[in-house]
Amino acid sequence: MVPVAVSILLFLATAPIARTPLAEVPAFIPIYVASLVICDLITAALLFGQYSVLRSPALLVLAGGYLYTTCITAAYAMVFPGLFSPTGLLGSGPQTTSAIYMAWHGGFPLFVMVYAGVKDSRLATTPGIAPVKASVPILSMITGVFAFVIASTLVATQGHAWLPVFLDGNRTTDVGRIFLTGVWVLSLVAALVLWRRKPHSVLDIWVLVVMCVWLCNIALAAMLNTGRYDLGWYVGRIYGLLAASSLLIALLIEDGRQYNRLVQMSVELRSANHALDRLSRHDGLTGLANRRYFDEYLAEQIAIASRHQRPLALLMCDVDHYKAYNDLYGHQAGDECLKQIARALRSCCNRPADMAARYGGEEFALILPDTGPDGAHQIAEAARQAVVDLAIPHERSAASAHVSISAGLALLNLKMDPDELLYAADQCLYQAKGQGRNRVVSMPMAA
């Protein structure tokens, strides 16, 4: 990968001159430490967040590793000579900083090895037993990390008199190099353990990138250099910052991708819901409103008309001798006939509030809000004529040579409910059939 290649090239270029002495820059350590703490803390928070959703033990362990580096880096800053006090805080001694540095760089590889060991496991749930809340393992991990960091800091500060001599002034001693070599080997082992646990996820690859940069960091900042404030020391810590930011950048990029996927899924789901809602409210054959939608809309329009004392008309239609048409021409022709009638009835609904619906079988209905007797009768006759104008032959119809409809028109009485208005329109429809079909019978205001 590109980050690893760049890291190796930079390491090879810097290693031969790692012992070059440079000026002491007091502002470097606080900038470096603050950047590390922020990067690692955000990374830990993102990993804990992913664990709370996926419940993968590997994510919990890796989140704990980054929380550990956050806390131990903060402890390193507190005891670093000259940062908060000439000799460091918490009663630290001359070897305290080196001890915490080794705990820092030796602790994280241990988390990586545990991560590699559990990355394929899943938290099982026992039937009948409620799963443990994500907050319980997270709080346990946080508590354990804090306890370990505090214990390590106390050993390095209060027990500084028993620590080996890692540094002589600002120069690393032979004993210090032995310990640092052990830390480097531990990091290498962690990288190899993770590499051998295949297949690798995207997260695994980025953790391997971190470990490669981590190895270069230790080598330059503590093994190939002479001590503090030389070229290797500075570049190695820059490597450390690069290692801290690598996984963070990868997680942020992946979160951005997941957010884009979530937005796309939301758009698709909204579209699917819209289509599903339309299917649930419209007749599959004719595309008109179905019975369910018709009932809802009629009740809604009656409530509006009653509240504001506005007129409302309901037209119930029935295809004349439709069974005979089906028997003669077949069901496919019957379906096509219903489709054409639906289009004709829909063409008579010229206002947004008008609704044409398939009431059931060969029955149709038109809801006409804000329509008085004259307007309603005009629309009803237009609907009947529109069906006649289709000129669909019907040899077995006693009403006409072509397919026709009978219609019953009822106007809302402010005391009516939906059932009463439907009953009134049905009575008019029955009268239209009884009078020879292919006609409209009106019953203004009430049945």
C-alpha cells in the first residue's frame, strides 16, 4: 500500500543520518502529544461506536488499544521533563519518561495481538436470555484501561528509584536499547500474528499499516538514534503521529462512504415506500384508487364538507351487462374494457380534489368535492357519454350496441355519514338499472 511504501522509503532515507543532532524545540512535545491524544481518542470513540452496533469483540479490543495509547500518551506528557515542570509531574524521576514510553509502545502491540486472536469471533446470545447491553463491555474496557494506565504510571513514578537506567541525560544507554529492542520485536510479532490471521478485512489492512509505521517509529526514535532531540527522535515521533492518524483517516473515509450508502438507501427506501403506498392505495388493473383509498378519501372529504358547509357529490357507476360481455369476449377483453372505462372516467375528474375509484369488480365511483347539483349532474352525464364514446362493441347488451354504464348520483346532506351517502348513491344506481340502464339517476341532497 502507498502509506507503507512511503513510510519505508522515508525510513531508509532517514536511518543513516538518524543520529544527527538537532536543536531542542520546547514546543514540539506538547504539539506532538496533543495531536496524538486527539487522534487516538477520536479513533477509540469511532471504534467503540462501531462495536456498539456490530458487537464484534475485535472492535472492542482495538478500541481499548487506542484508548490505552490516549491515556498513556497523556501520562507521558505529564512526566516529560520541562513540559509541566523541570523534572515532570507526579514525583517522576529521570527514568520515568522512558519507562512510560516502553509501556506505551509495548502495550499497544499486545492489544493488536488480542485483536488478531478474536477478530473472527462473534458475541453469541443464549435463547431466552436478553443480550448484554453494549455499554457494559465498553465501560468494563474503559475501566480496565484506566486502571492499567494508572498502575503503570504509579510504578514508573513512585518506583522510579528501582527502574533501570534507560537514559543517561538525553542519550539512550545500552540497557535502554535492549529494552527498546524487546519492544520493537514485540511490535513485529504483533504485526506478523495479524498478518497470518487471514482473510484480512479492510480494518485489518489498516491496522497492519499502523504497525508498519509503528515499527519505523520505534526504530528511528529509540534504536537507531542516540537519544532525545536528534533527527531520528524527531522523525520517529512524526512517524508516531502518522501511525495514529492512519487508522483515524481510514475510519473517517469509511464512515463517509457508509453515510453516502445510508443516504442512498434512504432515498431508495423512500421511493420504495412511495411505490408501495401507491400500490396499496390503487387498483392494480385500472390504476384508479382502490376501495381502501376510496373509503379513506370519502370519509375525509365528508368531514371537510360538513365542517365548512360545502357541497359534495358522489357518483356510483356500474358497467351494463358486464358479465355477458366477459362471457362473450373473454376475460382478457373484459380487463381491457375496464381499463378503457377507467381512463374515460378519470378524464372527467378535472380538479385536483376529484377522485375516480374502482369500487369493486365492474363498479366505479367518482368523488366530487365542492360540486353542487347542476355541476354534479353535468359531470355524471359527461362520464356516461365518455364511456359510450369509447364505442366498445357489446352484442349482448340490452341497453346499447356498445359498452355503457349506469350511474347513481347522490349529494351530501350535512347530516349524512359515509355509509348513508353510499346508500343514497346505490339506490340511485339501482333505479338507473331498473329504468333501462345507460343513464344517470340523481337524488339531490339525500336518498
